[in-house]
Amino acid sequence: MVRNYSGPGAVELFESLAQHTEELEELMSSVEGFVSYTLVRTAKGGYAVTICETQAGIDESVLKAKKWVEANAADTGVRPPEVISGDVLIHCD
């Protein structure tokens, strides 16, 4: 699943995320069926990639991310992300 953040407040959101990487690693790795979590900063904001073993894990990760943003970065004014999900065909570490 990919959550893409862009538009007003997205750059500021990723500035905040960069300051809380350890907290976010702990939060996202607590998700049911967690496999991996990646944050990528771009010139216009960034995106998060979450891989879980089940749809329930993906749903949980979306909720945890939403709650974290509401509690820690609501002042950025960032819009809800574009969410894209599907089945993993290849995953390499």
C-alpha cells in the first residue's frame, strides 16, 4: 500500500516525519502482519510504502498513520493522502 502526500502542507508533514523516525518505525512495526515500512521524501511532499501480510494489517496501518498525523502534524494543513493498494508480486530485501 502506498500513501502519497502532496499539495499544501505535504513538505511540512515530511519535515515532521523526519524528526520522528524512531517513533514511526516502532508504531508501524506494531501493525498486525507487518512486513516493511518505507518513507520517501520528494520535492513536493513524499510517500509511505507499507507491506503487510493481510488486508487487516494494511487497514490498521492506514488508521495508525492517520491518527499520528492528526496528533502530531495537524498544524501542517496537509490533505489526506492518495492511497493505492494491491497485491505484492515481488518483494526483495
